[in-house]
Amino acid sequence: MEGLPFAGLLAHGLGGIAILSFLEKFVPVLPSYVLLVLFGLATVDSTGELAATVAAATAGSVGGAVGWYAFGWLVGRVRCERLIDRYGKYFLLPPHLYRRLADAYGRHRFWVTAVGQIVPTARIYLALPAGVIGLPFVPFLLATALGTFVWNAPLVTLGYWLRGTSWTPAATGFTFAAVIVLVEAAIFLILAWTRRQSLRDDST
């Protein structure tokens, strides 16, 4: 682990975990499903530390989401779309993905925000269109915290349970991700159906 670029931050305990979780929202040095398993493998020695690690990772990730929300709110719809059209591909956010995330916001915005935090790609950038459309901040914050906790807790716990085994963070994380891909497809189908229902209700 000493050879990893973020090993120094992990040595700072909960503060380092929170910082890494925050940075992962902007510069994903590792996929979150690998990073969170690593937290459980490398930093947790007891159930008390497990709870604290989940809390620190959740706080850092929510902080990153608030950063994207604030950026979207400050920049506004027109300038944000121009920036994404020009630079989005360099940040793994092509224009079609941004518009897909923005379109996901129909009537059930709280649950779209919460569920989006357990979808690997959406969980990074969904806060940006939330800020652009001016989603009320407190519901956004609560939904983001709920979804982030649901995503973080199992992965950190999984890493803790696998201590002393031959499983590595990468192998565990990518196995978990294979399952998540299937879940992600189902979630997007549900979101698309929800939006269609909302549009149909609005037209009647």
C-alpha cells in the first residue's frame, strides 16, 4: 500500500479518508467501489472504527457532491451546458451523459438524488444538474447523504470482512461492480419510466 499515491492520506486516519472521499468526486484516483473496500481492508480494526470510517467516507463524499451542486448553481444552465459541450469529455462527462442526468429529474427529485448515489457514474456528477435546476438544498443534502451511506457502508464493511483473506481491494471492488452494472441498468429503466409517468401526468 505504501506505493499508492494516496497512502500518505490514509495514514492520517479519518481525516485522510474524508479527504480521499471528497477528492474522488472530482479526480477519481480509483473507482469508489475499489477505494471504499480499501478503506475497510487497510484502516478498520474494530466495529467501532468501522462505523467511524463509514461516517468519514460519507461526509467526504457528500462534501464533494455539495461542491458540484454549488458549481452548477453558481454557473447556471446556459454556461454549464457550454462548458460541458466544450470540456466535458475531458472529465468523463460527455454532453449526452449530462443531459441524461438532468432529464432524470422529474417529480420524484428526492429519490432520484438518493438512488443516483448508488449508480457508479451518476453518483459523481448528478449533483451538478441538481445545482443547475436549483433543487432545494436541504432535501438535496439529505437525499445525497442517504444514498451515499447506502453505497459506502456495504463496501467498507466488505473490505473489513475480507481482512486476512486472499481477496484484494481491486478484485473485490470489480466483482462488486459487475453486480452494480446490472443494478444500474435496472435503475435507469426505473428512472426513465418514472419520468415518462411524470410527463404523462403533467400533460393530463
